[in-house]
Amino acid sequence: MWIIEKIKNNIGTSIILTFILFCIVSSYFGDKKYKENRLMDYYSSFTGIIIKKYRQKGGVLIFYKDLTTFKSYQINPSDELIENCNVGDTITKLTQTNKCILKNKSKNLKVECYYVE
């Protein structure tokens, strides 16, 4: 019971310590979830059509539309992908690799897909 009395007497300190503990626990689990999402990017595969390719200050942005969910996503492209892809190409990412297959009427290339951080 002496613990409850100390907490009642030092309520401000208790709130601050609880907040700090909450921040530490949430940052641990948040970072863990971020790492899982990065691994899912590496292990997952997708098939899509490149819908946008444009230059920006930091580099080139490439957007593709996933053919299963019909949602648009952005790729952090490698230099090889930037050189070889055009709007309208079909892009297929291979599972558990960093390679993509670009398909068009005239080409069927296997290129490095994106940078893994």
C-alpha cells in the first residue's frame, strides 16, 4: 500500500514516468513494424503497369498501377529501371529478389527493380 500512497503524493512525476515509458514501448514496436514492412517489400511480388514517370529534384519518380488491387504505388527505382522503362510497360517483380521483368511489345528485360535500404 505504500506504493499507492507514494504515487498519490507524486502524481506529476508518475504521469511523466508513465508517458516516457509509453514513448519507449511505442517506439520499439513502431520500429519493428517498419522493418517488417520493408521486408514485405522485398519478399512480395506484384504485377503492374507503369503509369507515370517524371523527373523531380531528387531523381526520377515511377508510379505503377497494381493489376490485382487497381491502386497506384510508387517505386524507388534503380538507375537500370529508369533507363529501360517507359510509360505503358508491364512490370513484374520477382519474389524474394530485387529484380523486375519489364515487358513490352519489343522487349522482355530482367532489370534491378529498386534500391533496398
